[in-house]
Amino acid sequence: MRVVSGKYGGRRLNTPKNNAIRPTSDKVRQAIFNSLHSRGVVDKSTVLDAFCGSGALGIEALSQGAGRCIFIDKNTTSINLTKDNVNMVGAEDQSDFIVADSTKLKTRGEKYKAASLVFLDPPYNKNMIEPTVDALINGDWLLPSCLFVIETGKSESISISKLEILGEKNYGDTLITYAQAKL
């Protein structure tokens, strides 16, 4: 797995040693960022990478112009893998790490900036998207125009009253959904 483009483009990222983490493929990440750039939402944005796993999505965002990324995962092994990857590319000064369950996030507080772009890539078929969206909204983690990029299995359906679905795209067994928060 590598960083697809931007200032860290081509750099290899560490991957998990088991199947507990399912990193987004290079091809899918490239397609996601092509779409995000066409929407003008990456440059200087504050990104929140929930269920960060290896950190590939957040690191890609930083590589392609995001100003800051908040990496969240409840698994300390995932957070440590993400920290290693962030350190390898040299993005420590733009990164925050939170060990927490994204479905139960507390109020953001003043330490972190509100996000304008959120990556949600939870384990497939676990019904974790709606509780995470609720926690992010209720905890004041989002700017009003926040865009969500949600990765699920292609058979999963997303219908969340607090999100407006803007579009969907299949990549093999992966479904990428673009949505905007209704704040």
C-alpha cells in the first residue's frame, strides 16, 4: 500500500499483519480523491478519519493538501500503526490521534478543530455509521458544510436522516457514498 499522490506520493505505508484491518485500496483512494478535488473540499481542510485503521485515507488527505487530520480508532494497535505511518511520511505536526470508539465520541472541546471532511470506513455490516454520525453531530465535531466519504460493502445500504446522500460509486465489493451533513 502506498500514498497515491501529493507531497507524500509514492511512499509506502505499513499495513496490518492480520485481516483485522481492511485498508482502502490505492485504486479506490485515487478515485475518492479525484472526486474530492473536483468538489474543492481537500485543500487546507480539517479531516476526521474515523475507524482510521492504517491511517491511509487521512494520510492521503494530508498528502493532497489537507491542513490537519484527526485520526480516531478504538483499537490501540490501529492507532499505533497510524502513528507509525504518519511518522514515516513526516506529517506529525498536522496530525492528532484519539483512541476512542467513534460511535461514542464525547464533545470535541477546544483542543480540536471542527472537521470539514470526514472519512467513515467502519467494519462492514456492523451498523456503525448512523451512531457515528450522531456522535459527530452531537459532539460538535463538524462544520456545517461537512462532507462525508463513507466506505461500505456494496450490499450495505445507507439511509441516515442526518445525511443527504450526494452520490455513490461501486468499486468491486466496495461502495463509496458521498454525503453531506444536515446541520
